[in-house]
Amino acid sequence: MSFDNMAAPVALIQGASRGLGLEFCRHILKNKALASVIATCRNPDGAAELRGLSGQHPGRVTILSLDVNREEDIRGAAERVKESFGRLDLVVNAAAMLHPSGKGETSLRDVSAQGIVSTLTTNTVGPLVMAKYFAPLLQKGSGGFGQQPADKAKQHSGIIVNITAKVGSIGDNGLGGWYSYRMSKAALNMATRNLSIELGRGRPKVVCVSLHPGTVNTDLSRPYHRNVPKDKLFSAEHSVNCLMNIINALSVQKTGKAYNWDGSELPW
């Protein structure tokens, strides 16, 4: 399979109604000529900004209802994408939750089984089930994102990006706390690594990475903004610009790793 004559790229952004997901849609539509964007969210009717973005780019945006906690939603969305496009070049799993309470646990007293299960379901299980159903479409992709080497055996057909967090790095954890969120992102990183091995065997190959966006001015991090220096609190636009620079430079040689927003490798 060769990607020398690439068709217009197709990207799917999971969790696209706000925050990073919405900004990924904006960036790709603005900077990737002719690209089609499939934007998924739980409640398209309530996603006014996303629907407005779709109106600004007629024919280039497909909005699908998808709750990442529901496997039947993911399966159904994959079937619709297969029918309409037949392939994908990029999947970004952007939806995430800090904790059902809106705040991370500061001690064992705050830990609850329900909180852990809910957080891991959204942050870890959801992206992995997304990969299950959308990997076959990525394997049929045109390799429209990232860098393709001349050696066809080392080319990729698609890319999976899981949005992780630095607090999910076991090697970087010196403060503790945030049990559910840290665990969910550490487990997501393991899922990324596993996916990179399975989807990197044979051909076509799918690149799989985890990306840390920095501390971004979104609803998820808002309760903690007062503790973040102003120059370290990123807008969604700035963060996505940085992450897209990384995505645009990805290749098979860079699969199976976690990267900071600045392109440096993040320890597991």
C-alpha cells in the first residue's frame, strides 16, 4: 500500500463540543486544505459552537452523537463513518473528566469506587474502545497526517492520538493525590503502548501516541487555575497549535510514546 497519491484527509475528533476537541476541529479546518472533520460529542443539539463551526465550513464537517462511555454509540458511529467515508487518517480522543465531583482526590478519604470507575470509564476505557472500532478505518487511511518516509514499508495509514496528562506519568509523580485521574491517564498510556505494538505489526501501520497538552484553560482545569503561573496556563488554541505540530511530524519511528506539548518525550 502506497500513500504517494493521498486523498483529502479525514480526521475524527472525539469530544468535540468544547475545549481541546473543538479547537482541534477549528485548527484542522483552517490549516488542512480540503480535510473533512468528523466531530463527535454526547449532545450535538447543545453544541452551539460546534454547529456554528460546521456552518462556516459547508460540506466539511460531520457531527455525530457519541457518548464515549457507551460502546453501542462508538460502534454505531464507526458504522456511519465507514458508510460515509470508508477510511480515516486521524483519530483524536479528547474527551476527559477530572472526577465526577469536579475535583481530584487529595487523600484516601476522598476516594470512592464509583469515582474511580467513572473516571476510568471516560478517560481509559472509552479511548480503547474507540480504537477497537475505528482502527480498521485507520488501516484504510491515506496517511494524510504526519510524515511519510520514502521507504513504503515504514509508512503509516493513520494516527491515533490519546490526550493524556503529565500527572499520569508514574516517573514524574512526586506529589501524589488525584488518584482517579492519575490512574486513568497512566492506564491510558499503557493502552497507547499496547495499541502501538498491535497496530504497528505488518502493513498498513497505525501510529499511536499519547500527548500532554499542558495546563489548558478549560472546564476540567478551572478549579486549579489560581495555582498556575499565567505563562503556564495555555489557551486551547495555543495548546492545539503545539500538539498539531507534533502530530504533523509523527511517523512510525515515533509511535508508542508519550510527548509533552513542547515535543519532548514524557516518561511513563
